[in-house]
Amino acid sequence: MRALILALFILPGCIVTRLPAPTARLAADEQQFAAPADPPADELAALDDEFEDPASLAGWQSFSRAEDWPDQAKQLDVATTSPGHLTFVPFTSFWLYDYHAPFLFREVTGDFMVTTRVRVTGAETEVPRRKYSLAGLMARAPHPEGSRAWKQGQEHWIFITTGTGDGDVPQIETKNTVRSKSRLQLSPGKSGWVELRLVRRGATFLLLRRFEGEAWVLARREDKPDMPATLQVGPIAYTDWDSSRSYFVWGRVRAYNRRVLDRGRPDLTARFDWIRFRRPVAP
């Protein structure tokens, strides 16, 4: 079925693709390394977090602290608000082009497969009421120069998230950004717990999702030779596009990135059950 492609507001180069269902398929060799039945533990398992110990939060790097930006996370705790979970509640924010939102990460070098189980709700509803309120996994090229030396046009990242985009219904969003130009895809999601997976194998990145009781489905495949060997990898959350879109429309990147939008109407609570890291098993 042909995807419906629409321009997103007024800036060139940003395209939203709405898919009635994912159209990509895993190749035979990809099935083995990206969707194994029970991936064996390896050296990357040391990065796992089952979110059972509140002290484990200190083992994650915060994007805002690492690169000296304002902290856009409204609430962030492990096994405190919700036992056995990372609770991640963002202020009004979004990841798009050069615009930032909350992000926790571990640095990973080389090929990897990161998987999480996450549930997204609104503050009082099963599905968030504010547009583009989602949470999931991101892989991003680091900017060790920090906020003072940061320049526009140099963002490289890719993510898969669950929540709601523009439809007031459960959706999966994938987004690929190269030189700060983003391309979005939205496909139908489901409320409740969802497993998300992000796989790197060389320059190829695979984004997968699995609903409860179902098989892994490839949501997106991208070749990204723009990505360095070492990436920031971990959970993200963002919400309330309606309150922040004017910064995007008018290109007010620095004004947005240098403040916390604490007067918006954020409507997202993400609970991460666990995050696990593995090396993809070669076919």
C-alpha cells in the first residue's frame, strides 16, 4: 500500500511519511542477527539495567549534563515512583533538526543491539492528549564540544519511539536525522507495553517494534555512513509539540535549546521496564 507523504509545516527538507503499516521486511540474514529468539549475553550485557535499584540511575549519562544544556526532564527516577521501572517524564520538548529533548545514554562502540520494554501514557489518559508525545530509544553522534561550541547543522541521530504523533491514537514514530535534517515516519501503534529495538551493523541501522504477544516487525531500515564508531545510546522522551512548534516554525533553535519550557502542557509519562544491550550475532 502506497504511503501518504506530507510536508511538515514550512521548513524545507522535513517530510512526514504516514504508513498504514510498516512496509519494510527483514532479510534472511537480518532476521538472525536483529530478531533472535533469545540473544545470548556478551560483554555489552554489562550495560544492561533492569531498573530495580534506585542507585542505577547514576550509571546513566544525561545529555543535558554531558553537553551542558538545560535539563528538560521534569521527573526522572528508578524504582521510586514505580517499583522496577525507570520513570521518565519530560517537560515540553521535541527532537527534530537541531532541537533537543531529554535523553539518557551509555556510550557504545561498534555494532550493537539495544532493546527495551516501555509503556507510555498521558498524565490522566491511556494515550497522551498532546501531539508528538512519545518515548523510546535513540542512537546519537556525540558532541563533546558542548553547548558553547555547538553549531547548527551537525546533528546525526536515529530513533524509534512509541506514544502518539499527530493522530490522537497510539503510534510508532521513527526519525532519521542527517546533518540536522530530519525525516519522520509514523505507523499504527498499540497502547500498553511495547518492546522497541535499535540495531547497528556497520553503517546499517534497523528499527524494530514488538507488541505484546506478537513477533518482531521491522519499522525502518537506514544506511547511515554519517555515524561515528562510538554513539550515545539510550532512552528518550518528549511531549507537547503544540506548545513548542512556534520555535520550529520560526527557526528559533538557540532560544529553544537554552531554556526549559516549563509553562507548556506536557502530557507524557514513560515507564521503562528494562534496557538490554547485546552484540548482533553474525549470520
